[in-house]
Amino acid sequence: MPIRQPEIECLNAEELKDMQGKLLSSQVKRMYENVVCFRGRMDEAGLKPDDIKCIEDIGKLPFSYKSDLRDYYPFGLFAVPMKNIVRTHASSGTTGKRIVVGYTAKDLDVWSDCIARMLTGIGVTDDDIVQVSFGYGLFTGGFGLHGGAEKVGATVIPMSSGNTALQIQTMADFGATVLCCTPSYAMHLGEEAKRMGMIDSLSLRIGIFGAEPWTEEMREKIEETLHIKAYDIYGLSEIMGPGVAEECEYQCGMHIWEDHFYPEIIDPDTCERLPDGSTGELVLTTLTKEGFPLIRYRTRDICRLNRTPCRCGRTHVRLMKPQGRTDDMLIIRGVNVFPSQIEEVLMHVSGNIITPNYQIIVDRVNHTDTLDVLVEMSRELFADNVKSVENLEKSITEQIRSALGLSPRVHLVNPNSIIRSEGKAKRVIDKREGKI
């Protein structure tokens, strides 16, 4: 596969470190002058911008947190005047104040360029037709993929999310070859296309999926359903949006574009920096962001970095698929549980007798935590006898108990009874808040 910018993507380690050090030093000086929150933390630590001379000095700098974005809502962390901000995006704000981010014209160009690198690396060209089914609007997903696809010269269908029947009809009529959306919605599109008898009318060959956790088993199911090659993409609005890291053709981790984003892995409890190859919390620093830069932002994603050479020739470090989030982790009867662990078990159930749609419900009854897992049956299993359903529930219960060391109550529910999401799937409902 071609490399879009080999002079950057294939830099040797020393050249890359030298570049990162210069960018970090410049970014720290600019933020110290323009961002009150950052300057205050530097002063508290007894640091001045001149103390940061190379990339190894990054460990001296204070962390940034998601709470900062709420505390300085809406524009208090911007590093340029509002007249230089050409676009804003924001989170939904369902758990509190919205997270607001801003971009200069240069920021938007960098964002598109990061996406274009990925698209080029997995074989997307100006001959492709890209259907973007991430949400547009304040959510960063749609616009991020849109800009990158246009940059490689592909034709973009800006569908946004929702209206599934129209999505499928448009894919077929317009000859879309690339689909961009959340993995759960991709699975839903595949199911509906089959139900509508239109799966063979699609011209898709590539899928680019992100914005929510998904397992290798789910990747296989999506590829089998939609007859595509599925690629993983990583990003978060606070840092840029989708495109911070992406898989190449070899799919052995997602390359982080280190000329724009510097990654670290820390122990989430002690904040100690960990060596490459260790599993811990991902921390990211924006080296080139103008409008809304962040230094040592704690992502809460649990993962590891891989610096072994990649067959594609790129030298930028690879982010291995996140294993969960420190803030998504459920503690049930003293056991740490990540939703991805349950999904992995479900995806290994053979025979296409359950669907990839499930929901985890946690509650507290009589001062004891309860764990219920709702899993949709396939239409074939639904038509089977009650004994078969009961046996499968017992089998899945035992597999989850073996994986977690915790016994759930598994309920096989009717086909299409779990509400589908056109954006991020809501996999977990925790009803324990406020209960003693």
C-alpha cells in the first residue's frame, strides 16, 4: 500500500524525537502565555517554559483532565482568540457540562491530513465513494472522516447517522465502496441489508469503524456480514477527533501520528510513567494543535504501545486496541469487570444462534450487586424449543463466570428487542447510583 507522506511517516527514531522536542518546547511556551489553567499548574510545580528543552522533559509537566474542560467551559482552555477559531465541536453533555473544543484553520487541515494518511494506507483512492455514517453536527466523527476523504480525492456521501433503510438504499444506489460509522451500527446495517434482501446489491470493500470499543470477534462478524475488510480507528474529541491513530494494511495496531500527538503510558493509580510494552493508561499531548492544545491529557483508556518495526514501513508507534477504560470499569462484588470481557465471550458463541446485540445491567438488591446480561437470540434460536434456550443460557453463564470469576444472570431475549443505536451503542446500564 502507498504511504502518503513517507518523509514524515517513516522518520527514524532520533529525527522524530528531535522534532517532538522542538514542537513540545514551542507548545509549552505558547500555552504558558495564553492558557490560565496551564500556567497556574506550571507555577504550582515551580516550572517555567525554558525548563522544557526536549521530549524527555515531558514527564516534568502537569497532567490535564476531562474535568478541566468542564471547569473552564466553554472556551477557557482555548489558546487563541475566538476570532481565530473557525469551528467548534462539543460532546452531548449527558453526564454534566458539555466538552467544547475549538479548531483553527490549520487545525482542521492537520485533522484532514491525519485521516488522509490512514485512508491512503488502507488503499482508499480518488476512485472510491465514501459513505460517512458517523453523526455530523457537534459530534466530531462525521466531519473528521469527511475532510480526510475529500483530501485524498474520494467522493463523499455525507449521510450522517440514522434512517437505516435510506442508508442501505443509498449505499446500493450510489455504489459506496467505503463505510465509516460505529461498529455496532455497521453490524445493524448488515443485519438490515440482509433482511431487506439487499446485501448482494452493495459494493462495499472497506469499513472504517470507531468511537466505541469493539473486539476482534466483532470485527470478524462485521466482515462476514458486509463482505468487507474492517479497519479500526482511534480518536477523541479532546485531542482532535477520529484520526489520532489508525490501522495500516497489516492491522497489527494503530499508528499514532507522533508528529502531532505524543503518547505515554502511565500507571493509573501512581501516575508513574511505564516503559513501552506495559499496559496502563494512555496519556496524550497535542504537539501542533493551535486552538485547543492539551498537555499530558489523561484519556482513561487502558492499552499499551508497540514500537517493534511494522511491515508497512511506518516508524510511528502503534497503539494496541484499548482493553477498556478506567472510568468504564465496573466493580461488581469487588471484581473489576470491563464490558469488552463479556463481549469477547459472547462473540465466541458459535453457530450464529445469538446476535451481536447485548446489554449489561448492573443493580444492587438487598445490599448485593447483581449482574444481568441480556443477549438477543437469532431468529433460528427463537424458533427452537425452550430447553435449547435454557441450555444456552447456562452455557453462556458458565463461560462468563470462567472469564470474570463472577456469575451473571444471562437472559436470551427476543430478536430485535434491544434498542439499536445509530451512534454509540449503550451497552451498560448501572442502576446502583445512590443505592446503599
